[in-house]
Amino acid sequence: MSITESNSLYDSLENKDVSTILREMNHEDASVAGAVEKEIDNIEKLVLAILERMKKGGRLFYVGAGTSGRLGILDASECPPTFGVDHGIVIGLIAGGDQAIRKAVEFAEDDPGQAWKDLLEYGISSSDFLVGLAASGKTPYVVGGLKDAQENGIGTGLVTCNPHSLASKHADFPVEINVGPEYLTGSTRMKSGTAQKLVLNMITTSVMIRLGRVKGNKMVDMQLANHKLLDRGTRFIMEERGLDEKTAKALLMKAGSVRKALEMDIDA
């Protein structure tokens, strides 16, 4: 039996009080970061492989089903506002299509040929990179997508919570995070999902830093889409250029981005 499907270390959950349930869940969650840490070297290899292609204009694709697919879409959707990249640079695809983001589409993940069809709609090529997301490591949608990608000369990675899975055989750079049995048996939206989210954060943040989308520790290319972000950008400029708030905000509004405001002549 796969690790993600193995029995919980806890039983009679329905007889426990809320405090006990929460503390036991928290205890299990506390182990996730340590499990991810053990895979840092493999995460680094994956990031470097992605970087190699993206520096040459390639794109990053995620394919997944259920929770894994939703996490990929979440990570991809946050790259444009955070790093100012186009929406077509990091792309998340989920089995069952966009409708599956909110509502499960029955048996959508069971078709091993569908991921490749979905990827072809975006014109995926050997200049791009594909990362499969599958806690179980055996989701047909993901396994098939990785296999087809490899056969077409596309670099492949995987984020899974089952070591030596079927999907790993079709990933050039597998990341296998062993978080152990879930608190609720088989519910991979819990520790497995948390582990995948941590790794996805690490992948895109490190990639975007190395692509020059960060200055110091600031999101200088973030989209100024609301008042909170305008205020954040203003603070960045105040700190970096030693300006008062009014001057910094006026400079930001004129420049249109934090990066341009940091480079602009104040007297221009």
C-alpha cells in the first residue's frame, strides 16, 4: 500500500474532543517542513532544470488532479501579480478543466491521454518544462502527461508524497516528500497538500529571484492592483530611496512600477 493511503496513526477520531483533534493535527503538520527539508537537494536540481529553459524563454507547466491540480493553478495564478510576469509564463492545468477547480469532476483524472491533449492546446514544446503534481504518484492524468512529455523531448519534474512511484519513472527530476500517513486516512489535502504547497512556493519564488524579478528582498515587479499593494510599493520606495511617503507615492504613480520608480530620476 502507498504511504498516502496507509492507515492513520490515530483512531476513533469521532470520539475525540475538538482540542485533541486540533492538537493531534498540528503535531502531524509540524513534521511536514522536516520532510521537505530532506528533499532540498532534489528540489534544487528541479529548479535549476526549470531555470535553464525559462532563461531561454521557455514556460513552466503544472499538471495535476484534485487538490494537487488546484495547488498548481494557485501557484501559477500568483506569479503575475507577485512577479509581474505574463499569465502565459507559468501555467497550471487540472484534470477536468477549469470547472474542476471548484467542483470535482468524476473520473477526469483516470484518462492517461488527456493531459497531453490539454498541454497541446497551449502549444507546449521542448523549450518548456512540465512538473507533475500527484500526492499518490500514480494519477493516470499526471503519469500519462509526464510520459508523453518525455517522449516529445520536454523536461519533466514531479512533486509527490510517495517515493518510487509510477510517476517518478517518467520524471527527470522527481521530488518525493514522505510525510507519512495522513491524520485522516487517505486525505491528501492535509499533510501531502501542505508539503506540495511548500515545494511550489520554493520552486517559483527561487526561479523568479534568479530570473531577476526581485531586488534585495522586495517584489519590485509586482502588479499594483489595489491600495494595499500601492501602499506596499510606496514603503519599498521610501526605504530604498529615503523619501517621505508623499514623494515616494507620487514617484510610484508616475513610474507605474516599483522597479521603474527605483530607477527613475526624482527630478525628471
